[in-house]
Amino acid sequence: MNIGLNACESEQLGSKMYHLISELYPICRSITGNGVRQTLHILQQYIPLEIYQVPTGTQVFDWTVPKEWNVRDAYVKNASGKKVIDFQASNLHLLNYSIPIHQTMSLVELKKHLFTLPEYPDWIPYRTSYYNENWGFCLTHNTLQSLEDGEYEVFIDTSLEAGYLTYGEYYLPGEIEDEVLFSCHVCHPSLCNDNLSGIALATFLAKHLSSIPRRYSYRFLFIPGTIGSITWLCLNESKTERIKHGLVISGVGDAGRMTYKKSRRGSAEIDQAVTHVLKHSGEEYAIEEFSPYGYDERQYCSPGFNLPIGRLGRTPFGQYAEYHTSADNLEFIKPGSLIDSMTKYLGVLEILEKNKRYKSTNPKCEPQLGKRGLYGKLGGEQDKKINEMAMLWILNYSDGKHSLLDIADQASIRFHLIHQIVEKLKSANLIEPLGTDDE
């Protein structure tokens, strides 16, 4: 079973992911509302996503599903009737979850509700007010400085009322019920890296996995950040026992190095697998320890669940200037970065799917490999040495206690090669997979 992509597939997939991001980019999303539903309906054109609606007021652990927010229009006009801030020009202009208002006020009063980035005067910041009813506008600092004293008409046509929290879920059954969970957030408006890149990668990863044989079952969640994962966990607690591995997908489209944040467990198989892939990638990478701050991994890894779920992306949130600004646009993300991220994800899944434990059929001293044609017939001199060392490591550590990934890490040899040699040793009847009864 080969999980990876060939060169032709990779090139096409980069363009397809970028196209999907471009299609979703104009939509105004939030933690609830029509923008989320519109986004999920578009994703249904790619994968058979199930859409769920959870009513406002539903108690989910210590939280309550909030009112649904939708926006029709919003602007600020000067005394001449010119729109100086216009939601239609950029949905980042409106403070997300702003309450409706239609008033005339002075510039002094208006400024109390305006947000800018003085250090990046041409960028619009992204700001929210989810659980504190308020209103406001975000604009470039240059625009703010150009506003003249006088009266301004403030118009925000939004609704904040009983409705639903909406999320999408796609389940792919495998040979076993044990699951790999992938989660991405769908609550941000026109921000490409955070997190349209995650949505696109999750969508095409699901589409790819649906076309190949799978040992594990896979579950993909497209949810609003924080409240979405809390809601899903509360309503699906009985399913969490089947989750053996998982990743939160975020920020996978920028040009920075790959960065992995470990699960709360710190030494789960997913932590080991991701670290192995990044270590053997030949590229710069970073590994972060778990902390209870960030994206939805902090909910999945809360002590009542403590699921083996990490976060894999590129430059971490808050560590690139474009984060949560209008500069996180279609020019900021790169198809090549999207493909590289996808390749790393598939490398992790290759390990999870093939990582098993074996036991030697000849455990007392090493077997004679020459008479079985296993010495000197496995490639050039350099390949021969590596292959022979891989055989010795596998034979010595196939004791039923060490997985192939354990052996690969112990030997500092790529998992892919270890697995190739395992197949040859199996054919020579020198090792056999550990049976269910043995485990």
C-alpha cells in the first residue's frame, strides 16, 4: 500500500488546493452563521461532508452554544456621504460579531471603536468580540490618520439571535475501528494561511485517503475554533475512545519551516511519527512541547480526554507579521508550501498505517543471511551497508515489544527503508507480525 503522491499528482494538487482557497477567500465566516454553512456546502462538492447544526443555548460542558451571527452590510460614511470604511471592500473591516447599530457620531466617539496596526499602516487587522457584545471597525492606520474631524454615519446591519453552531464531519471507515482524527477550524473570514490553508489540506487529504486502502479509520472535523471542538467532544464523548492518533491542521500554506507541537502526552505514537518525518526530511523544522494555549489541540488534550493529538503546520500563529491581518492573503500562501505540507502529512500517515510489531522466528543468535540471499544483493555498496544494518536492527529488535518506528528511531534509519527490509525478511520467514493474541 502506497499512501504518497507521484510528481504529477503533487503538481496538480497544489493548484487544486490553491483554487479552493481562492474560492473560499471572499466569504465572511465566524464561529456561527451563514458563512460557515456556505463554506461547508462548497466543501461538499469535494467530499461527502455531513453537516451538523447545534442549537443556540445548548450546554456543552462549561460552555453554551452562542447566538448565531450574520452580517448583511456595514460601513462608515463621512459628512460628505463617502464611505470611508466599507465591509463590502473587505470583510475584515467589521469587528467580527458586531451588534447592529445605526448612529451619527463625532470622530472622537467613533475612534473608541476603531482598530488599526500602527506598525503596519497599510494592513487591516482582524478582531473579534464573540462573547462580549460590542461593535467596531478595523481599518488601515493610514486611513485612520486621513479621517477629518466631523460627524460620521455608522451603519452595521447584523443579526445576533438564536440559531445554530454549524460544523462538518467526514468519516472514512478502515479495516479497524481505531481512528485517526484530523481537525481544522472554519471560523475565520478572509485569512488564507489561518486557516483556509488548513481547510484545503484537510479536504484534499480526505479525498486522497478515500481512494486508497486504509488500515485505520479516519475522521475529519471542520469546526469553529474552541467552541466547535468543545461542542464536538461533548456530543461525541463515546467516540473518543477509538481515537488513537490525531492532528490539528493549521497554517500550512506559508513559506516558513514545518513546526510540530506535541500532544499533551509528549511521547505518543503521533509525536514519534511526526518527529521522525521531520527529522528525515532534510529540511529545517521545529518541535514544540505541549502548552494549554493555541488551537483546538488544547481541547482534545484537556485532562479529561488527554487524546494523542498534536498540531502540525508551518510558522506558528503569532510568529509571522501577517497573522490575523489583511496581509494573510492569496499572495502570502504558496502552492509549493501547500504541497510540501501535504507530503509531510502523508509521510506521517504512511508510518501510522505500516507501524507494527514483529517477532523473530529465529531469536537465538542472528540467522545466517548469506544462505538466504539477503547479503550483497540489495543495491550498491552504500545501499548494501545501510540495508544490511537495517536487517540486523530489525532482527535484533523484533521481540514483540518494539514497533518498526521504534526500530527506525533506534537505528537512525528512515522508516520507509525499515519497512522495505521488513517485507524481505517476512518473505524469508525470518520474522512474523505480532498477532492480536500476542498484543
